[in-house]
Amino acid sequence: MRAVSCDFSGNRRYDLRSECTAVHTSEVVRSIKGENNVAGMTESVGERRCDRGLNPASKRAVGESIERLSHWLEDNDYRGYDTFDGLNARFVRPLTFETKFLRTVLQQGVRRFPLNLRPVLGVVKGHSTKGMGFLARGFIRVHEATGEGKWAEKAEHALQWLIENQSKGYSGACWGNHFDYQSRSFYLRKGIPTIVWTSLIGHAFLDGYDHFKKNEYLDIAVSACEHIMCDLDKYPHGEGICISYIPEQNSQVHNANTLGGSLLARVYSHTGNKSYQELAQKAIHYTAQYQRSNFSWYYGEKENLHWVDNFHTAYVLDCFKHYSAGTRDRRYDEVMMRGYEYWKKTFFLQDGTPRYYDRKTLPIDIQCSSQAIDTLVFFSDRDPEALPLALKVAHWTIENMQDRSGYFYYRRYSPWLVNRTPTLHWGQATMMCALAGLYKSL
């Protein structure tokens, strides 16, 4: 794979404060947390609305956060750690003896330890394909909101980097991790593509096509669909089909399955390829039929995958909405909205704190924040409470998870114990994407 420069910023940084005059932190806190028109989470049902035109300080706060994060990304050459990069620990990896148990211990130990062990263990910061995909989407959104050309340049550089850093040897465009990964169900070598990475990056290319009108970007998204169609196993369940998470192995997970379906549906809306629509429908049907009696979904149907968390649920909801919009097939909208109301009711505290699991709040994970903001903005056309809640989550996250240098912390375990690891895709890129979508919507 050929490396390209990741200096997306050129020689000049665009400051969002040129559009939205910067406010001091105390003003940000007062403007969002105080007596403004951002609704409370439980007491606001049908009572309070976010008047976008009367809440300029909220937009300034989000813009200032985006600007600080953008500067941090530039200063760090768009490199960072990853939540699951523990097997890149070159000093201690040999001590796993390549057994599943010890690989799991190393990977999860690095992931869960409340301090960043990576520098000591020999894990170095790197570029992330999924991170570049989320960054591209975020930069496109800021360009849509501001018209400032530098954001377009950043987005197109990120997309070009992704074109030049695909996984090789497959039927279409696809992307994987820059590290080995041990899950509960499988072991994945560096560079082997996953449907999650490929689908989310495929959506970035569709965003690029919709915004820049470049056929090359649509071609890449179509190519990613060919990878899904040709390289991944499909497992029938009733009238549905589950698409495997990875090539050549049986790994059935709801968010992975629906992400593949969502990309196929969205590309179908551009190309009219009926085979994409048919597989998308069967993938969505598979997950719809496994919605639980309380309208939630397990992560997967195998017994060792029976948990319900915030951001994987949000992924599934986004995918149902993409399917509905891309195919105009509304038969799953009721399932989607039941799941959405369950998610909104379950995963947020009154002050906007995003909970991790359905049964407990801690740890506060940056991915829960970013995906919550993104999904709430996405559903704001169906739910008048969604945008006010997105602002609440954004405020809480900026106030409690963003470092003064601009990056976002990985996890908060308590008011006093914080894992300040600068993870790239899991944190910086997803927050750039989410905040940019919120900024555009205000």
C-alpha cells in the first residue's frame, strides 16, 4: 500500500470562530446548561423545543469544539491510538504465545486499564481507515455548513487516502484494521476487511459523491457493495439473511449485518441495482425479526453476545433509516421507531450523560457520546426532541470529555478517574463527524 501525506490542513487553518465568534468556556456553559431553550431530557416531552435561530451560543460552543479538535488532529498528523490495538504491543505480544486466551487478556487489558499503557508496551500511534472515513464525513459536513474551501480539501484528501489504502485481493473496495484483533468469536489479522469498516467508509464515499458530484466516489461505493455481495457469507434465518462480519468465517452480529444492508440500500438509490435492494431487504428483515419484546436488540444472537449497549443500538437505528430512505420501503419503520424510542428512553441521564449499557451507566465511553449525537441529529426530522437532546449530549461531552488541547478522552470511570488516551477513530474522528453534523443542523 502506498502511503500519502496526511497533512490535510495545508499551510492555513480555518477557524470556525471567523463565522461564530468564540465564547469563553463560562459563557458556553451558561448558554447551553443554563436557562436556554435546550430541552431537559425527561421533563421536556412535547413541551420545549430548540429554536435554532434563538440559540447562537450553542452553535458557537459546538463550532469552537470542532476548531480545537481540528487543530489537535493537524498537530498530531491525524494519528492516534485505537481502542483495540493492544495486540500491536510489540514488547509483550510474544508473551501471548499466540493463544486465544492470552491474546484476549492483552487486548482487553490494554483496552480496559484506566491508564494508557500503550507507550510502555510498545504500541505506537497510527492512521486508521475507519477514522479517515469518519473524518471525511465530518469535513464534508463542515464544508456544507460554512462553504470554506479548506474543509473540502481536507475531505477530499481523506477520501483519496482511503482509495489508496484499501485491503487488496477482494472483489471490491474494502478496508480493515491496522492491527490484529481478537474477538470473542474470531481472530482477525491486520488488513482483513470487515463489513463494519467497509460499510461506514462506503457511506463516506456516498457523502462525497452527493456533495462533490464526483463519479469516482460513487464508483468506490459501488465497488464496496460488490465486496459485500461476493466476498462475505450470507446465512438465511426465516425470511431474512444475516451478512457475515468478515470474509470466510461465520460471524453474525446485528450492527454489522444492518450496516451492510444500509450501504446496499443507499447505493441502490443511486444505481437502481435490484440485487443490492434485495439483499438489503433480507438483511434488515433478519435484524427486525430479532427485535426483543422491549424493542431492543442484543449485539448478536449467540449466547455470548447477549448484551445491549448504546452505540451498537444506534448503529442499527441509523441503518434502518438509511434502508427506508434508500428503498422507500416503509415496512420496517414501526420496528425502527419502537427501537428508537427504547434507545432514547434508556441510554441518557437527565443532564445528557450517555449511558454505556441498558443496565448500567459506567464507563462513560466517547463512542457512546459521538454516536448518540450523530443518531439524534439523523432522527431530528422525525423527533422534535432529538436535536435538543443532541445538544445536551454534546454539551456534556465537551464539558467532561474534551481536553484543553482539543482531543476527546477515551473513557470516564468516575468524576476522578479518567482514561485520557487519544484514540483516533474511536473518539476524535467520530466526534468530528458527530459535532459537524450537529453544527450543520443548528
